Amino acid sequence: MTTLQLGLLYGGATLAALFSGIPIAFALGGVATVFMMLFMPAASVDTIAQNVYEELASITLLTIPLFILKGAAIGKSRAGKDLYDALHTWLHRIPGGLGVAVVLACGLFAAMAGSSPATCSAIGSSGIPEMRRRGYSPGFAAGLVAAGGTLGILLPPSIVMILYAVASEQSLGRLFLAGIGPGLLLVGLFATYAMLHWTKEYTKALAVRKDTGVESELLRIEHFTFQEKMTALPRVLPFVLLLGGVMIALYSGIATPSETAGLGAVMALLLIAVVYGAWRLPDLKPIFLGTLGESGMLLMIIGMSLLYSYVMSYLHISQSAAGWIVGLHLSKWLLLAAMLLLVMVLGFFLPPVSIILMTATIVLPPLKAAGFDLVWFGVVMVVVMEMGLIHPPVGLNIFVINRIAPDIGLGAIIWGTLPFVLLMMIAVVILSAFPGIAMWLPNLVYG
């Protein structure tokens, strides 16, 4: 059997397993094991446990359960609501200030929790009802939170960035720093759209009041005293200090990424104990159970994905695919566009973790040969994968929003997210034209 036939058979078997409903980890591991038994020496099957263990023994992967614990501690508290309320208090005079507050709250919470679903749930559970109560359309409110939640896989400490660092053998510190500029770019684009959309809905509400006399809640003017604004700050200050402390420890060289993750987890547990009184076993049990469940799922996917990639490499599928791509002699930017299109299509069906670990051996060598910085590409790749989180048929954030706001139909949520998919495409173009947006900060810190 030729390498091409073997590769098509391998890919077809993988798609069949994934679409059959088998959990991703077992689908990838099962396909890899079957192909080891059929096309590799019999002794290779005896090394499955050893290969998976060696891959999971990476010190970088130790950061994953620790950052998940940190995010779970913050996510189970009222930090999301307090953060959103404080920002709304300060930004209410800005046109569309409520939507801008949601975007900023998503960005800050994502930087503390490192999880897209946690960000959607924490900010959306309070932000969506408030926006709807004040006259925002349901689809726009849902789309804004769903898109804001995607920042959880871009801003540090991103679990997806950690996995990309392992797969691409790039510096985790540089990747974390490279995500900050594009993260701020997306926050700016989302906030600008929120203001423009609010202005459009406000103008429409004025016209309706003039014609029918019906006054929308969107026209209601809110006032907060200076004392109310200052009262809102102490509720979020501890978590901002947590974010700053973790960043300083990581980038100043005081602690390694693994030590920083452990420090962040301990600080988060201490903060929810002090600020919210969550220190008893009934309070901590959901946090630890959630951490164990999510960490176990992720590490199982990672182990099986790396086994899957190992089999692909042994059978020369990945090398042949990369060689075929190089042999096409595509221009530099056409090659990049083709790779990003592949990532975007895979994002319609697979989560970011699987996409990175399955495609790294195929995608990265040709891009490196073409002269692209793999740290920069990692950031752009994550932005493209963000689209998959708010785009059907998988669209994880869509279903998170549907769970916390079940009265908003899936159709309305999807239509509400589509403008943000377009904004992410614009961000990719901007990052391609001005790579310094991503690279200036890591270059400044690391040289």
C-alpha cells in the first residue's frame, strides 16, 4: 500500500471514528492502535503505554491542571459578576457602555481563568440578562458574550497556548506574551462593534418612540454616584492583583511556568476563601471535582493525540503530506492562507486541543521553511480556532450560551456571533500585515 493510500485510509478512519460519536480521546487512540497492529511491527503495540506516559511526562504539561484549578476557583466564585458590575458602573456613560463592559469583563476574566467556557458562563450569566433588560437584542447580547469568551484561549494563561508550545517546541513565555497584543486588538474590535451596534439600535429606538410613543429600555439613562463607583472597586481589586502577581512572577523570571501555575492556583483558592468565604468542603468540592474532570479529559486527549501523531509519523504520512505541500511551491502568503483555511475547516468539527496536536507535524515544517515565525503563527492559528468556538456545527461557546440563556434560540445566537467571526477574520489580516502587534512584547522581554 502506498503512503498516499495509507494516509487517505488513516484520515478516513479518523473521521469515521470522530463522527460516530466516540469521545475524541478514544477515537484518536483507537485509530492509532488499530493502525499500529496492522501496519507496524507487533512489538510496537507493547510500547503504547510507554509512549503515552513519556509524552505526558513533559514538565510544561504540569501547568495545565494547575491553571485549570486556578480558573475553576475563580469560575465557581462571584468574581465574574463582580467584575462585570464594576466595569458597568464605570463605563455606563460611554455609548454602548454596557456592551463594552461585557467585552472588557470577558477579557479580564479570560486572563484570570484561562478558559473559554468558564468566561462565557461567568460573564454571560449576569451580562446577558442585564443587556436584555436594558433593551439590547437577544442575539447581539448572546453573540457578544460568546465572542468575548473566545479570548480565554488567546490571553495567558491559555491552555491551548501551552499545548501549542509543546507541539511546536516553542517558548511558552514568548507565546503567552505574543497573545497579549492580538488579545487587546480583538477586545478593541469587539468593543468598537458593540458601540456601533448600540448606536444603530438606539437610533431605531428613537424612531419608534417618535412614531408610536413606545419608549425602549435602551433610551433609559443611568446614573451612578462617585461613591458607588468607588464601592465597586474593592470587589475586583484582589483578582486584578492576582492577575498582576502571576504575570510578574512568570515574566520576571521569579518562577517557572509550572511554579507560576501552582502559585496562581494557591492564590486563587486563598482569595475566594477571604473574599467570598469559600473555604469549607462543600465550597471546595465542586472546584476540585471540576478540575479533576477537565484535567483528566484534556490529558487523555493530549496523550492519545500524541500517540496518533507518532503513528502518523512512523508511517511517513505526516512527512509525505508536508513534502507534498512544499512541492506545490506555493507563495509564502498563499501557503499561510491554505494552512489557516485547513485549521478553520477543522475547527468546525474539532476542539482546538485536537487540531493543534493532530496538525502540528504537517503544518509547522512547511511554514518554518517558508520563513514564518512559529510563535507568531501560533497566535494567528489560535485566533482562527477562536472562530470555530462560535461557528456551527460544533461552536462550543454557542452551546454554553444556549445553556445559560435557554430562552434565546440557537438560530438567534448563531446570527449574533457571525459579525464577530468577520471581525476575527479582519484581525487575522491585520496581524499578517503588522506582525509586530504580536511580536513586539516577547521581543522586548526576551530579545
